[in-house]
Amino acid sequence: MATVPGIQPHGGTLINRILRGVAREGALERAHSLPRLFLSPVGVSDAELIANGAYSPLSGFMNNADYDSVVDTMHLQSGQVWAIPITLPASPSFAASIKEGDEIGLYEPDGGEGHLLGTMEVQEVFSCDKQREAREVYRTTEEAHPGVAALYAREDTLLGGPITLLNRPLDQTFQRFRFDPIQTRRMFASRGWRRTVGFQTRNPIHRAHEYIQKAALEIVDGLLLHPLVGDTKEGDIPADVRMESYEAILRDYYPAERVLLGVFPAAMRYAGPREAVFHALCRKNYGCTHFIVGRDHAGVGKYYGTYDAQLIFDEFRSEEIGIMPLLFEHAFYCTKCQAVVTAKTCPHGREDWLFLSGTQVREMLARGQAPPPEFTRPEVAEILIKGYQGL
């Protein structure tokens, strides 16, 4: 593999499983005669992110040994940290029609014969215990948890093996913000950023987010604002509305030379602490040296403690992770300080702190009412109100 600029990728090599040129043409011709496996939206995004190196050191969907090791220990068989199983389900009938060593075509449903994504060498066919995976990865077996519900809804049979990407997924929304890890690394280098902090979000940026991002910017050279735009649960704000809000706040309140906006086309797992580690490792592959972990990162409902996603990093040696987590407490506006603060920096009581829950904000937006400017920038509130009215 070619040398890449910036921080060392996870595992030491930035994986590239994207075929181009003559090799791709030959693979395309061969692929049409292979058995066809149609992927879910999660599988589609995982295939692209494996191939472009965002999931380095993975070169394909996990085999049984790696799957078991990740579920039980948060490490691959190689010993490298990895917190989320990246697996490929298949129906029992499809699995019975192939044997280990076969090559299959990976397809995205398109309402017709399917859109060819790539190929996979099936090295292993195995079964999983979904309740065990739910208990270990999501810390609950309750189907009310969206990640657990998605897990239970898929097949028990899994296929493991390396993949090759021949075509990008059909959904290339936000094209001008779609950067592979090799591209962001080159962009950081061209801007002279030696230290870059990544910020994961599936929500619009409010004043507390702005506070912690700018606090992080004080100690690094640049910020990768990296919103997740893959599959999310019902009720989350649509990606197009969120992206419009990001562009507005960056235009008016951030130095352009210090921020890069790019999309992360992964699916949301809602796995809380484990997903925080996963998100950090992926941003390391994109070239970030630091990663912001706030309150309830990747959480949902009451399944995780407020700071569990920060505490999990204590379970690893810093060299195992290889990216510096920046741990921020819950930020809020204090009417006496007249600033966004945290309990670490504010001496006043809760009666002076402005708190709004996500439910309260959504209810205000649905009524066409802007949250107070201490919570959300007016430009962002206007975009969110229009977005909610269009739902």
C-alpha cells in the first residue's frame, strides 16, 4: 500500500479495496455471472467504508473468529482494538447455495435487477447469537433499543471474507462533501494541519456543540466536522436539513481556514460507548489526531450513563487507540455568566442554567417557534423550523 500523509491509520495501513482501470473492467465482466446478494442500507454503507479505508484494518466483512473476539473483547483476533461487529447477513437459502471459497456479487437494491457494488470472496459461513451480541455490544437485549431491533430483524447467518468495490453506492447525496480518508488526509496536509480534531454528529449544531468545538480548536490546527449521513432511526432530523444548518453556522461563526465539512456515510448503530470508540477509530483513519467525545455519545433513550462513552476509553492503552479523545462535560448557557459553560467552569446553580431537552426543542420547532438564541443560533433555528414544517 502507498504511504499516506498524516497520522498512522488504524492497523498501520490505509486499506484500499476499490478497483479501477483494466482490473475493474475485468471484474465487472466476471461479476455478472456470480451469485447475487442484495445488501441492506447498512451493508451498502459498510461495503463502501471498508473499501475506502474508513474501517481500516478491515478488508472485508468479519469472519467468525474476529466477530467473536470483537463481541467479547473489543479486539480483533490480531489484537487491534475494534468495538463494533461489521458483518454481512445472508438468508439461509442463499448461504446453502454457496460454499466457502466461492465469489459472490454484492448488490444494492434499485427496484430492478440491482446495482452492482462489488464482489466478495466468501471465506466463511457462520451463525451468530444475536442475543449475545445485543447484550455485549448494546448492553441491553430490549427490542425497544433501535440498534437491538435492527439486529434482531436481520438474518442469523453471516458471511465473512474480503470485498472489492467496483461501483459506488447509488446515493451520492452531498457529493461535494464526500471525501474518502485518503482525500481528507491530503486536504489536512495541504492546509498545514498537523493536529486535527474530529467531531461526530447526527444532530444540528447548537451553542453547546459550538463551545466544545471551539475549545478543541484552541489546541489543534483544524476541525473536521463530520456528520453521519447514513441510515438513522425514525425521528432523527433528516440529513439534508442538518447539512444546511452546518453550512449556515460555519459560514457565519467559524474561521473558514480552520474547518473542513465532510460527510460520514455510515449507518448509526446507537451503541453508545462502543460506538464512541468505533467513531474515534474511523476518524483516525480519516486523518484526525484528536476526537471529541461529549455527553451520551451515540446514545439513545436511557440505555447508557451520561459519560459511559468517555469512561470506556479508560479500558484501553492510549497506544491501542492511537487517537486522543477530548472529553467534554455537558455544556449549557448560564444566565449569570452570560456564556456557554460547564459545571467545571461555572460557579452558579442549576436555577441559572438554561437546559432544553431534545424533545422540547423538537416540539418548539414543530410549532414554528425558535429556541432561544442562547441555545441555538437564529440562522440554524430558521433552517430547522423550515425543515420541520416540510416533514
